[in-house]
Amino acid sequence: MFFDTETFAPTEDALLYERETHRIRVSVQPSYLDDQSDPEGDRYVWSYTVTIENKGKEPVQLLSRYWNIMDGMGRVQEVRGAGVVGAQPTIAPGECFQYTSGCPLETASGTMSGHYQMMSASGRSFEAEIPAFLLESPYEHRQIH
């Protein structure tokens, strides 16, 4: 049986968004980067740290990623590619893989969501969902509905 749960937990600086599918827990913590942003030039930049935890009983490999990025005007950008940050990590049971990446937008807020294409050691292909999360700046606050 596979579980699909989603939770939001406050942390010191920002929200931590979590989702578990197929015994893979994906946690995301976004952070607005004021020092890399230029609001007067319509450039807003965020980093996001992703932790992927294998709660299953066999190793899994992250093969590819899909991101759906929506800015504050409703414009959508889709990003697909092999692995994450140049890697296609294999994650053993009970282990985690963590990375940090970034996202620039032309608006003061947005949202991101997506999934990872995974392969189990036994050859089963599946998607691990990435929870939808907010990209918020001090210039605008939004809500996920």
C-alpha cells in the first residue's frame, strides 16, 4: 500500500512543505534571496532546499525531474530534465538526499510543484510528488488554494 500525505510545518525562517508518495518523502524549504533580487527591475529570486527521504525497503534512483513554476501573473513555465543539480542519486532505505537550487521570477510571488521520476532497485518506475510550495517575497504574500 502506498501513502500520499502532505503537511506544512513552520520553521525558523520559512515554511517546510512535505509530501510522501510511494514511501518517498519530499520536503521543500523555500527562501527569498533579497541580496540577489532587484524589485525595481522585476527580478525576484528564491532558493529552495529539497530533502528526499527513502522510507521504503529497497534503494531507489532519481532519474529525472519535472517542475511546474507559476508566477504571480499566472504565467506557467515547465522544466524537465535528467536528475537534479547534475546528479541522479541512488537513495538507500532510511537515507536522504538533499540539494539546494534556485528560481528567478519577474513577479514578487509564485508557486512551484512537480515530481521526480524514480526507479526502484527491482525495476519499478514511479513518480515521487513534490509538494506545491509558495515563493513569497516581502513585497507580496499569496496563498495556495
